[in-house]
Amino acid sequence: MTTTQFPEGFLWGSATAAFQIEGAAHESGRSDSIWDVFCRVPGAVANGDDGEVACDHYHRMPEDVALMHELGLNAYRFSISWPRVRPDDAAFSSEGIDFYSRLVDELLAHDIQPWVTLYHWDLPAAIPDGWLNRDTAHRFAEYAQRMGEELGDRVAHWITLNEPWCSSFLSYAGGEHAPGHTSASEGVRAAHHLLLAHGLGVDALRSVLPAEAQVGITLNFNVVDPADPSSPTDREAARRIDGTSNRFFTDPIFRGAYPEDVMRDMAGLGLEDCIQPGDLALISRPIDFLGVNYYNGSAVTGTPDDAPAPQQEANGRRRGNPNVGSEWVQFVSRGLPRTAMEWEIQPDGLRRLLERLHTEYTGPAGIPLYITENGCAMDDVPDEDGFVDDQGRVGYLRDHFLAVREAIAHGADVRGYFVWSLLDNFEWAWGYAKRFGIVRVDYDTLQRTPKASARFLSSVISKGLGD
């Protein structure tokens, strides 16, 4: 067996999000986020689960950092809870900020690079109208600046937003995530305000961070193929989903303009009315890296009469359609293996995505790529000691690691990989029913037990990846 090595200095890490793991939802002054509110809506979250305790990371942080060190991780991507550091959209909390300061110090003491994500969906519930309010973007900039001032002496890598597609279209048009609205026009407005927040946040961070600090954004991508490449309708369906899922976000960030075809697809939804003079110049502020979240690709088909796709039931609640401007598109199975989320497993989609991003967006600008999330939920079965021999997840990770290595061999400038996720955790609308962690969490005792996938990742970090 030969060994496939990654470039020198390649980062190997894992990622989490504050609401999904911290718990202590109303301790030390933390106030409600929109997800705390959403969890109280009947049928919004599977089994009525919430984030009150989650993995109790807030109280077990040193133990969790020691576990990362034991696994050999050299980077850790985490998010800051905005309502913990600025409760009720009022004064900043020194106690809330201190938690993240201690986390950063603990990571550095274990030779683990801290990667901060400022927004991973837990918007303070006290902000009027959430992301429908343009002023929320300016509030975000204030929050970003303060965190830069507090942690910038020790944190070198900053991510403004995580997956704005989810916190706009999935949340305001699809209704699956907080605040659970089902308005296409609201989804468009929220998406523009999130991108504006990113641009304002970049400026705010640069005003206080050292010159060598790195600032970027994390986007989630869908590699979309027509179910029948010979079908004009299926090709049109793929173009539309690529536009709303991918190019709606990459083009204003890297090219300073929304794609013309996407603007046509969304005609009448108010995007033109949201854009004020100077917005796109802000949104396209230069960034230092692009974070890439990838879980699966999709095959799509269209209906000749453009009939709206039926709404879906999820966790007992009726949902809208997050594919704004593409409501008639249908996603179809290709017969590929699936994860516990029913997402098709397509490692080569990650290779294609990285090569496309490098060719069309980041490469010409000299901007590196980092895989900021990749992983899978599987139907884990623990033994009597709590150990999970998750060979399905091991295979998923191995195949995606090889896809990244192939993309690098083809010229893509990929410099790191963060596995999602370190711990089993609160999986948003699915509550605790789905497990993505490489470390099992017993939700009764909160005991952590590394799975076979954690041992596999540790081996890859120390020895390389066998072909």
C-alpha cells in the first residue's frame, strides 16, 4: 500500500457550532437566539428537542479541547454565540466574551489553531425582524469589531458567516430553519442582508485585526447535474439550482454583481429593491480564503409546465420551498448510497467543486480554499462500552479525503480540511436524531467516546492516507 500525503502545512481539524454543542442556554446572562425561540414552536424540531443542554460544551470545554489534542487535530473551527456575548442586543457581556477567550487560550496551549466563525445561525432573538431588517447587517459589524478587538491578538483566522444560503433561503423561504418563514421574497431579502453583513463585517474586522490576520466566509455548495443531460428542461433545472444554491453567493463576493440569469429567475421578488448604492462594493471586499462546506451533490429534473413542486412535510410541520426562483425543479435519485440524512454519497462531486471554484473564482484571485465542513450522519450503533465501529463513516471520509487530494493534484489550492463534526450534537430541525460526530455523545450521561472514524482521522493526520 502506498501512502498519499497532503501538502506540507495542510491543516487537519474538526468543526462545531455554538448552538449545537454549548448548552448553558440561559446561564451567565445569555439570552434567547432565534433558534431558542424556534425550538419552542410545536413541530418545528424533531421530538421537541432544544439546545438547553446540548453537549454541555460550555461546562466541559477543557475536556473537549484535551480530546482534540489526543486525536492530533491541529485546528478547530468553532462559532461564537452572538446572544452569549451581546445578550438581548444590548450591552456586551464580559462573562460571555470570557468563555471564548478561555477557549482560545486552551486551544493554543494544546497547539491547536483557533478558527472563529462569527455567525452560525444563532441570531439574537431581540433584534427586530431578524435578517429582514437591513440594520441587522450593521449590528453584525459592531459585533464583529468587538470580537476582533477581544480575540484578535490570538486568533488569526476569521469566518464572517456560515452558509448564508441556509440562514436565508432555507430559513425565510423554506421554513425548515429558524425563524421558520415561508416567503420567497423574504428569503431573497434576508440573503442580500446577510451578504451585506459579510462585507461590513470584513471591513470591521480589518479595522481592528493585525495585518497578517485572515478573513473569509464559508459557503455551502451543491454540485448539480441534470438527471438527463440530453434534456433541455433538465439542463435548465440544473442551471437554476446552481444559480440559487451557488452563484447567488459566489458572484457578488468575487465579481461584485449578482448573476444576470439569477436576477431574471428571481424577478418580482424584490432583490433589485434591496440593493442600495455601494452594497455590492461592500459585499465584494477582498477576502483571504473561501471556506467550502460540501456534503452531497444532486441530480435534478424539471417539469415542462413549470408547475410548482409540492411542499414537503418535515418533523410534523409544513415547509415551504427554499429553491427560490426554481420552485418547479425536482430532485431525483441516482441510486447512489445514502447517509442517514438520505443524502447521496458522491465524493467526486467534491473534487469537481474544488476544481471549479479554483478555476472560476478563487484561483484567479490567488485565494486558497479550505474544506470547513464535510462529514456524514450514519445510523451509529454503540457497543456496551459506548464505542461505535462506524466503518460507513470511515469509508465516507476516506473517499472524500482522496477526492480533495485529487483536486490538489489537478491544481486546486486547498490548504485544510475540517471534519464535521467533532461531537454528536443538536442537528437543527432534526434535533438529536441524527449523529454526525466522530466522537459519540451519550445524551443521558454526556460521556464522550471516540468512534472508529476518530481513530481513522487521527491515523491520517499522523501517518498519511493509504490509497
